[in-house]
Amino acid sequence: MKDKELISIWKSHDQKLDDILSINKDIMTELTKTKLNNTIGSMRSPMRLLLLLGIPYTLILYLITWVAFMAAGFFVVLGFGILSLIMTAIIIGYCYHLVLIHHINSSEEIIVVQKKLAELKVSSYNMIRLSIIQLPFWSICWISLEALKQSPFVYGGINLIVFLGLAYLSYWLYKKLSLEINDSTGSRFFLSGKDWEPIEKSLAILEQLKGIK
């Protein structure tokens, strides 16, 4: 009888211990999920602010392009037209980011969260590279066709040098920026701040959550 009672008590203690561990595991999972949601959710406000400022800014670019078109300002149309299209793509990208963040916060499946975080990281990276492409086109915006006709070598040469210099800088930054090798000065500068750090922190938290599971 004593042996049976001891075995029964032992099993009872084992069951209680399993219950406690299961409860602790659930608590840790919920706390980690909350931490993940808060971290990735911190990107919402900066993105909404960028959209609040970026949409009117893009509309102004389109307005300048239209006015330049009506005034037959070829280079102004070309420069501001390309900038308008790039900014439109960036705004669409940020809207897509907000949708991804919503899916990450509302999802319970780790594999879904992992996929959405990866998409958010790659998309954010592409938005940064797209922003860099704008550089040389700013130099085109201010070129006067009449001034170019009057002084094709001096005026045209100076503007060509400025355009090529900005184009090379844009190309250099574009090539230097990498998801795999982010220890360069360019990568550290661009892949930081409120648009990037929450993604890296969220990926680290996700690894902790996978460990708990």
C-alpha cells in the first residue's frame, strides 16, 4: 500500500510540475508575443507621419511637373516627373508596410509572422535603395533649355558633371548597401533608425519565441 501511495503521490507531483511548466511556458509565450507586437508596432507612427508628409509632397512634385509641362520646360518635366514616380512607389511601399505590420500583430502562427517579417525587411531595404536612386534626377530639375542652347559647352558641361557625379554617388551607395554585409559605413547609416531597428529586434524576439515553442 505504501508503495502504491508513494507512486500515486509521485505521479501527482509530476502532474503538478508539468502543469506549472505549461503555465509558465504559456505566460512566456504571451509576454514574448506582446513584446514582438510592441516592437514591430513602434514602426506605425513614423510610417504614418512619413505618409502624412509624403503624400502632399508628392502631389506638389506632380503639380510642378504639370506646370513645367504647360510651360514647355523639358528638363524640369523630366526631373520632377521621375521624382514624382519614385515618390509614388515609396508611398505605396509604406502603405504595404502598414498592411504587413497589421498581419504580423494579428497572426498567431510563428511561420506566418516569420514570413511577414522577412517581407517587411526586404521591402524596407528596397525602399531605401529606391530613395537613393533619386539623387541624380535632382540635378536635372534645374537645367534651363534656353541656357543650354546659349552655352552648351560651359553650362551643359557643368550640369553634365554634376549629373554624372550624383549618378556615380547614387550607384556607389546602391551597390554598397547590402542585407548580407551591413558593416559598411553606408549600410550602418541607412540601415538604422526607426524604419529598420524594430525589424531587427523583432526578428531576434521571434527567435526567442521559437525557442519557447
